[in-house]
Amino acid sequence: MAAEPIEPLRVQVLGTVSAWRGAEQLDLGSGRQCAVFAALAMRANRVVSREDLVASVWGDNPPTGASGSLYTYVSRLRRVLEPDRSRWSGGQTLISAGSGYSLQLGDGQLDVVEFDRLRESANELWNRRDLTAARAAMDAALALWHGEALAGIEGPAATLHRKRLAELKLAAQERRAEIMLAAGDTSGAVTELYRLAGAHPLRESLRGLLMTALHRIGRDPEALEVYEETKQILIDQLGIEPGVNLRRVHDEIVARPTVTVPVTRTPSLAKIAVPDVFVGRSSKLSALRNRLVDVLHGTGAAVWVEGESGIGKSALLAAALGDVADRGGQLLWAAGDEVGRRFPLGLITSGLGVELRSADPRRAAVAESLRAGESGDDPLLTAVELLIDLIDQLCADGPVVLVLDDMQWSDDASLLVWHRLVRLTRQLPLLLVGSARLLPRRAELDQLRSVVSTWGGDLHTLEPLDETGTAELAGRLLGAEPGATLLGLTDSAAGNPAFVREIVNALVRDEAISIVDGIADVDDIDTEGLTTAQPTLASVVTRRTGHLANLTKDALRWAALLGVEFDLGDLATVMARPASELIRAIEEATAAGVLREAGQRFAFRHPLVRRALYEAMPVAVRIALHRQAAETLDEAGAPVSLVAAQLQGAGVPVDAWVTRWLLANTNAVARRSPTNAADLLERSIASPGLRDDARETLTARLARVLFWLGRNPGAQARSVLAMTSDPNRSAEMRLVLAYLDYLGHDNARAIEALDHVISDPDVPEQWRARHQALRVMVIRSGLYDPAATEPNALAELGKAVTAKDFFGIGQWSQSLWLTASMLRRHSEALDHINTAIAAISSRPELADLLLSFLDNKMFTLQNLDRLEDAGQTLDAARHLVTRANLPSGPYIAAAVHYFWLGRWDEALADLDSVMRDGPEITFYGLRQHGVIRLLHGTAALIAVHRDDSVSLERHLKLVADLPDPTPEARDNIDFLLMAQALAAEQRGRSAEALDLLAPMLDQDYSRMMLRHQWLPKLVRLALDLGDRDLALRALRAAEVEAEMEVRPARAAAAVQWCRGLIEQDPGALLTVAKHFAVVGRKVEHGMAAEDAAILLAADRRIDEARKALHDAIIVFTELGAAWDIRRAESRLAPFGLSTVTVPAGPLSKVEMRIARLVAAGWPNADIATQLSLSRSTVQMHVSRILRKLGVDSRLAVTNDLIGQK
């Protein structure tokens, strides 16, 4: 017989603490035991530690046996709450968790939670002016109370909760009275407010509501008596006078006694056309429409709308309120202008239609009185009263909507009237609407804004349109979908609708837009030089800054020289002003919507404005200012990249100072941005003012930078050879040229050039050895047929051993290493590379060749999953670089190693070092040629995992224009392919991601590429798209790799992973994940665990799935892999698995360094520069540091706190 369903538990704390199952009340035991239950109930569904429970019940000085008593109370409560629970079961209602307990309650089971929900719902409905529903919700919330909260419970925690809940109850009762008052139940509100005010005589807000209610039903004397009584109570008990709000209610009642006004109908004055095109702003449009509905039903309100110039304030108001007259209301509308500020009451009288020729005798009479300046000690105040009276009369005719637009230009007297009207919106059917720009800033407008908020009105700040809104606006203006180039131009408007309109109109006027197949786009316009090609657009954006102060405009021009984004300190430097003097200018430009905050820096909100300001300066002026800014910044110690940007701007000529700076700093520029360094060097070398010795040095540097970028530096190398008398520099350039011949498949020419250098007695010995190493590499080229190459390499190695030719032993052993690696015979490859290392390790002139061998050894140890040994080899390689003073280190090999270990910050640091420009290109440097794809691919892959779109775009862009990869370059393309595929998957283009990964299925595409490490990802994508055949092809490709492994290693694990996905075997994936965890491959561990969680959840093994997801999220959190966390949680959400909370853990080494700098007060930008990291990476680390340290602000990060971690 099936067991009867258990009734849900119901818990009451808003009164005597009680619990029920169905109709049965449970015995919660003694006072202390009941106090324990109450403490758990007040923190339901959260773990309350034993220490907190003891402190809640017994206070700060508990008795010695408190912990034991707590255990007893919890045991008893468990028996009461779950009488059928086994003594060996943890239960489901009162559970143990960590070092505490948690009372598990569902929706509707705890009255205080229901009270909060209903109260918040009522407040939300009140804000929407749904008065009937708001009152019903508040009534239901208050009905949950059955006396004093936590009645009968002692202890410090209960006392605090009681006070907090009593205040919430009183606030709810007060809001209920407000709702009654707004709904017209004034008599009921008076009765309720008398009761509440009597119980809480010191609460001024209650007494103010009571006075307002009495005033509305004509009981002004009684309302004033309440005020006097309250005043006396406050003086007697607290020694203070009534507050400003209560005094305001009193003054309003005295000034505006209740009167009866005869009804006279007058026509609406304003007929406002609704905008032909209006997009976005749906929530604000809805809020205004709701206010319109309210006023048409007799409830007034005040609304304030603000935003930058052109943001769409007037359009929003017209769209929301344009049909007032059609709906039976009166729409009165006026807009301010700069001239109108000179005429007192000009804006308000215009809005009210007050003029001598008015057909309405009341308006005409007011106009006559204003013209005559009638009576009173203060004519202005008399005039204000006349206008207030007129509005009162108009509201008696019917609901009034009064809109004063562009109030930044309003006269002061009109602002005074508006201020008075805000108060009257609670009494009259008046919807009072004001709009203003953020600039020019006026204190009076700030006061009006505050008054609107104080009196329960709405404040709306209009933000820029998003990309979708901007595209929709452009499309609707043109009647066609905007194309990519047009969208690029409208994006320059940064979401400002007026900018978008004027850009589109300018392009239409200039006949620059064509519409083909429903797509509107721009033809034959250079978007970078847009303001030159389209002067109309330049005038549009420059007009937008015309009202700014002179200092602000000057600052913006200098800022335009610094770029779209700039630092305040740099701006102060180039302007030769203290930063403090520029703060007001920056604030004004920001408020005007010209600038925006960008982290610790500032940026032009509209790139088009920056271009217009920049190109408005004559070319000669731009050149002079760039040159001046460069030297000023350099003298101030600015980063070399910033100085370089100034020298690149507008073609600054190379003079003596520029030459000195280039010689001293182009290496540093290359470290941060090799492409910028190449551009700067090319432009500098072309300058006729450059000295010959400087030209030689800079040309050699350009050759190195181009070489690292994977370009052909042949012309530069030959130019250096024609100039130089330095034997080392000459040998370096000859080595580069021979290598370029080899890359061009002209091996005969390469051998001839190398033999010529090797036989030259004047060539330094280290360079002779490097040429010999390259000669062997050229001879053994064509190794993509390892079976044919191996016998020849063995024969040559035998000859070298017989001749005791250590150089030859090393080179041919490396050849055999390469052959064995292609055949995935990694143990054999390790023996060969160890032989090569031993052969030359004592020859200092072959240090860079030895570095190449150590790099090879790392590769093999990684494939054998001997990651600790690989790390030791990396340490040996770094030591060799230091000991032999080599110009380049094993940065890329280290970055790849750190990638799989999950030490991504160290990987990025090494990648940042790859482009470091040393004094020469060595043989090891030749071996690194063409790895630009691996460099940016690895960095891009980390960026896509971390959801760092800025870094991802930057790295992908840097390789976008590279020529098709050679067979050698394909060996290093896999990281880039995976980064591009994941980026496509992020955008929802899984099919595109599969196409990008397709080359990995072809073994002949690259023999050295470790395709098996990526194939599980390809399988998952294929299965997600329902392409099982492609998934099976990927599995077969992995099996081919695994079959070649003499000793099962990485390919074998990949096969198990792929097969587990295809066969939906979560056990296999858990085994794979465990393997990766044991060997230390964090990235693969996390991803395999995620895949296992999916299969477990699909198999309804939810607890196991949750555990696997937890393991994956822990790994992803340590990596900072935000996208992986989001993907994992979204994949498991359909199975009901929610977000996994991960323990904070200790600070990593990189986090420790960053935390120390944060504690020292360094901003993120400076930390990024110091540690050679991107600012987005630093920002992510700072967020993780704050979480791990348990603080909310970077100001709370101290060295003492860091030391605890």
C-alpha cells in the first residue's frame, strides 16, 4: 500500500512561533529549543553555523554546556519535524551542512518570506499606480501578522529581528494608508491614520499623511490641530521642532484652503504630432502612458525627463502624450530657448496659453493682470499666485497635462511656478512633465529634480540607444535594412538618435546611400576619413560641442590628439595644466555626453566627435601639437607606447630629439605592440632627416620586428648589409636572408649563402655555428615523409658519432626526434633529444641550438604526460638563457605548457615577452619564425575562454591578414583554429565552428599538429548539430593517433573521451576527467568533467551530475574561464541543475602580486603595465581577489589581509 503524501510544513514567526503539518500544530518544545528553531527559520535555506546559533540563543557569554544543549535541541526538533526519518538519515527538513544546520523550507512555507514578497509586490504595484491590486497585496501581507513577531522568544537575535519586523510592519501599514488615500478612500484612510498616529505619536510621516487626508475632505482646522499636537509632543519628548516635510504639509494647508471652483470647459491648446519614427524606450514610454491613464482618472503626478542633447526627450514625450486631447484631456506644451530666459514667467505663460488675445476669458484676464503688474507687495509672487489659480481652474475643467520642454533654458520665475505645481499634483488631476538637458547645469534644476522625487514623482534619465535600436532607427528612416558600412557610421553616433538622424540625412543629401535588394549601404566612402569625404557630418558633430566652455573645448581638442581613450593625467601633461584645473571641464564634457568614463580613464563617447575635432585642426597644427605632446609626455615619464602614438600621428618629421627617442625606445614599443613598432620604424626610416648610423640601427630593428611578425624582411636585411661594418650585425642579416631562401624553397641558394659565411674567417664563431645549424636544417628539409627520412638520418648520425662530431650528433639526433614525434613514438623521441642535448651541452657557442633542443624535449614530455619533468626542462631552458645571455627565451613553449596546466596568467606573461626585440636573431629565433599564429592563437584561446572579447578581437585581428600558412606554419595553427571555432560557437554559429576545425581531420594537413587534443571538442560540436558521421570520423582520427603511440598517452585519453561522448558513456568521461586531474591537465579536466555532467544529468543521475559540474566549475573558476562557466551552467540548466557555488580558495601567485599592488593604491591600468597584462585581465583578477578576501571594495584590500591568504 502506498504511503500517504506528507503534508508540507508551515512556519509562523509573525506572532507566536509555531509550526504545522496540515491542520496539526507541532510541539516545538521548550523556550530555548523554540528559540533555536526560530533562529533557523529566520535564516531558512541558509547554513547557520553552530557558533552563530549559540550566539543567537544565549548571547555573547553562553554557558559551558551550550554546544551540547544545541545538539540536543536540534535532535529533538528533527524528531518533531520528520518523525519518520531514520536515525541514520540526514533528513530533508533540518539538515546538517558543514559546521552548522539549515532549515529547508519551500515557497509559501514561511510567513515572513510571504510577508516580504507580498509587501514588495504591493510597493511595485503602487509605483505602477495599480491601486486596487496594490491594496489587495498589502492587505494580504498584513493579514499574516498574529501579534508581535517572535512572541515569547528570548535572546539577542530575536530582539533584533523583532525590532526590524515591527518597523517593516509599520511601513506597510503606512503605505496601505497612502494607497487608500490615492484610491479615494479618504474617510477610511483618516480612520486608519488616526489609529496609527495615536500608537506612534513620534512618527511624523504618519501625522503628515493624516493632515493631508483631513485637508482633502475639507477638515482643515482639524488637520492644523494635528500639527500643533504633534509639534508639542516632539518638543516635550525629544526637544525638537517638526521636520521639513511636516512643515511643508502645514504650510500648504494654510496657503491653499479647500475651495469649490465652478466648472468652465476650455479647449485643449496643444496639438503635438507623434514622431514619424520612434524606436526603443519601451519601459519609459509605458511608464508615461500609465501616468497619463492615472491623470485621466483624476490622479496627478510629476515627471522629470533628462538626458544629453539629442537623446530623444521631446520625441519620447510626444510619443507618449501626443493623443491627450483625443482622450478627453487638455495638453499644454511649451519649450524653452536661450532668449526666453530674459523674460520672467515667459515659459510657463507660453505653456498655459496666457495672452491678451486668448479666447478663454480667464487666460486673457491673467494676461492683462500680468501686463498691468497689479497689486501686492511682491508683484512676482502675485503673478505666480494668479497662474496657480488659473491651473486650478483648468484642472476643474478636466485633466491637464502640462509639458515644459527644454527647461534648462527656463526663466527662474517659471521654475518657481513649476516647483509649486509639483506639490499640487497630489491634489489636482494634473500631470506635470518637465524635461531638460544635462547641460548647462543649473542648481535650480537639481532642486526641481529633487522635489519631483520627494513628492513621489517619476525620474527618467534617457540612455543612448543600443546597437539594435540604432540599427532599427536607421533602417526605419531609410525604409530598408542598413548594411554593414552604414552601421559602422551610425555606430559612431554612440546611440544618440539625433546624431543618427543627422548622419543618415547628411548621407542622403550627398547621395551616398544606395539600396540594393532591400539593403541600404554606403558606397565609396573611406570611413576612417569620413569627415574629409563628408564635411556635412563634421559640421553635425562639431555643432554639438558649440555650447561648451572654452576650456572644455580646448581640453577636448587635446584629448582628440591622445586618441579615443585617454588618461586625465596625460591630458594634464600635454596641456601643461594641473589635473585639478581640468576636472570641471571633464565633468562638463561627460555630462554633455561627449566623454564617458572608461574604467580609470576617459573616452570619447562618440568616435565621430573625436574625429571631427581632430580633423578640424589644420594639418600643420596637428603635426606641431603631436610633436609637442610626444616630448612633453616623454619628459613626464609616460609609457613609450603613448609617446610612439604621438610620433605616428599626422606624420611627425624626424628631428634630433625624435631620433634620440627612437634609438632609445623602439625596442620597448616592439615589446608591447610589434605592429605599431613596425609602422613607426618604417615611417622613421623613410624620413630624410635621419642620421646614417641611426638609419642602420633602426633598419636592423625593423628587420627583426618584421621577422617576428612572420613577414619578409629581405629588403631591410639587404639594406643593413649595404650600410653596416659590424661583423655581428652583418652575420645576423645574412642568416636571415639564407633562411628566407630556405622558406622560399630555394635550398641551393640557401646552402650557397650559408657555405660562404661558414668559410669566411672574419665571421664570429657563434655566428658560424648558427649558420652551420641552419645548413643542417636545410639539408634535412622535406621531413614530411618520416619513413623515407629516418634511414638517412640514422646513417648521418652514425658518421657523426664515428667522427666525434658533437655538432652533427646533436643535429641528426634532433632530426630523428622530429621523425619519431611525427610517428607519435614519444618515448623514442625523448631518447633522441636527450642524445642531442648531451652532445652539445658543454659547447657555449651552441647555446641557442641547445635552447632549441630543450624546447623539443618539453614538447615530448608534455605528450608523455610527464608535466612535472616538462616544467623542470623549462626551468633549465630559462637558466640557459640567463647563463648564456641569449636574446630570446622559450616563451611560446612555456606559454603552451602553462596553458594546459591552467596557469593562464603566466602563459599570457610569456606571450607578452615573445616579441621582445633582442640585439640579434639567433638560430633559436629562426626556429621560432612563423609561430605568430601560435602566439596569438594561444592568447586568443585564453581570451575566448575568459569571455574577454576585446583581447580576443585584438589577437584575431593581428593574424587576419597573414598569408596562407606554409606546411611548417600549419604545425602551429591548431590553437588559432580552436580560438576561432570557440568564438564562432559563442556567437551561436556551431556549424561555422565545425568548418574551422575540419582541417584537423586530415593527417596530411600537418604531421606535427597534435590534433587529438582538440578532437573531443569537434565530436561534441558534431553531436550537438546531429552530425554523427562527422563525430565518428573525428573518433577514427583520434584512434589513428592513438594506434601510433607505443606507450598510451594523450591520444589514448582523447580516444576514450571521444568514444564516451558518442556512446553516451558518462563513466568513460569520468575516468578521462580523473586521469587529467591526476596528471595535472586542468583545462582538459574541467572540460571532461563538464561533458560527464551532461551525460549523467541526461541519465537522471542528478547527484553525480551535480558533483561533476562542481568539479568543472571549480576548475573554470580557478582559470577565470567565465564563458566556460556560463556554457556549463546553460547546458545543465534544462536538467534543473542551478549555479554551483565554489569556495574562494587561496590567492595564486599572480593574484598575490596584483593584490599587493592594489593594497599600495595602484589603479588597474598601471598594474596592467607593470605586469604586462591586459587591463581586462587585471580587472578580472581584482574581482576574484575581492571575492577570495571576502571584501566588497579594493579599498579594503590590505597587506595584513593578503597575508592571511
